Amino acid sequence: MKTTLTITLLVFLFSCKKEVEIIAPVEKPMPPIAVADTVIIADTIQPPGGFSYTKRKANLLNQKSWTKKVQKDTLTGEYKNVVLLEFNGYDATKTMWNVKVGASGSTPEEQRAIVDSANKYYKYKGFYFTLDEELYNKCRPDKRFRVVLTDDWEWYGAAGGVAYRNSFFWANETPAFVFTSLLKYNVQYIGRAVAHEAGHAFGLAHQSLWVNGVKVNEYNPGNAAMCPIMGYLYSGAVAEWYTGLDPFGNKQYDGRIIEEAGGGKYDGQGNFKPWGTY
């Protein structure tokens, strides 16, 4: 009897071991981009006086960067979160846009001012805007983004700019666009539009105006002194990141979302730690 029980127990244990090996986990491939992540946000709001449909002769900026020093990640030694502003035309036919566009028409002086403007809005947010494609190419695809400035707007339609929301995280070279001629080649308007479209790529929706639980304007206009960058960005004397309601009625913390997109973290007490410091 004892011998029979021993044999039965050994058979049972061997069977259990075999079963565990059979159900070992299998690594699955990464899923494709979900439909919900491929949301195009077109900004059809017009600057004061409306869009301009007059184009200039293109001005190309064929020079290396006058770029300031860019930080590297203290852990990996890699350049990180570089945004290239492309003024000289761009072939996006191998991206989700499937389009090729011409140059911006902005003068070299205007291009420099637009880059400075974008960096002003993203100061301390973990992103750096540049004209230096060599610096851009030093970054991994998941640590860089491109905004194309062009006066070729007809392929899309009249808008200040257009972007896929969250496209920075796709790491597949899908850019955002800003349409310079429609914005009258105005440096202030274009600089704000660059910040706005990049904001969509980093995950932001619009800042909308809600009154008594009802959305009355897709774009929060702010006031004469200040307008939200993600709202009606042309109206205020200054434009700023804002905390308010998005088009779906959810509270959106613009600055925090951008900082986290750049790799920063919050410690649970509201204290922010930039990338490379934790």
C-alpha cells in the first residue's frame, strides 16, 4: 500500500512540473498605434484681422546652429527632448501626413526670433527648440520632435497649424505644421503657434471656455493682458501655460503635462524634479 502511494505521489508531482513548463509566458509584439491616439487637432482660429493669403518668396536659412549649449541626460549621456524647427521645406511623405511642403518664407532674422520665442515658452519645461539638424540627429527618435514651418497650407486647408495629439511619443518622425503665410509671417503669432502645436504633440488638448457647465468656446480667449497658449493664443499681451478646462470638461494642467512629457516627475507632494535629477 505504501509503495502504491509513493508511486502515485511521484507521478502527480511530475505531472505538475510538466504543466508549469507548458504555460510559460510568451512575449507579445508591441500593438499598433490605437485609433484613439491618432487624433488630428487643426487650429482654424484666425489672428486679428483674419488669415493672410499673400505669400512671400521663400527665404532659406542655410547655416549651422547658433545654438546654445543643450543639456545631456545625466544618466545616459544622451541629448534629449530636442525640437527642430524646419523652415526650409520638408518631405513628410513617409509619415502619417504623406505630404511634401516648401519653405516658410520667413527671413533668417525672423526664424531666429521664432526659435527664441518657442524657447521662452518652454523654458524650464524640459524641451529645447533649435535650427540645428545635426543636434536633432544626435537624439534617439523617441527623444526628439520636428515642427515644420511652411507657407504651403492648401494641402490641408486654412489653419494656423495642425498636429497629431501625442505624436511626440510615437517616435516615427511625424511632425507638426505651422502655416506661416496665413499667420501674416508675424513672428509673435508664429512663435505662439509653434508652442501651441508642439503642445498638442506633447499631449495637450485645447483650453476651452466653459460657463455654468456649458462649453461656449473651444478656445479660451483669456483677456487683453493674458491668453492661454492652448486657447485663443493671439489675443493677449502675453501668452502663458494655463490650468483650466479642456474641450471635454476635464481640468488640464498645461505646464505639468509638458514637464512630464519631457521626462520630469512629481514626488506626490507637488514638487517637480526635472529629468536627470532623480
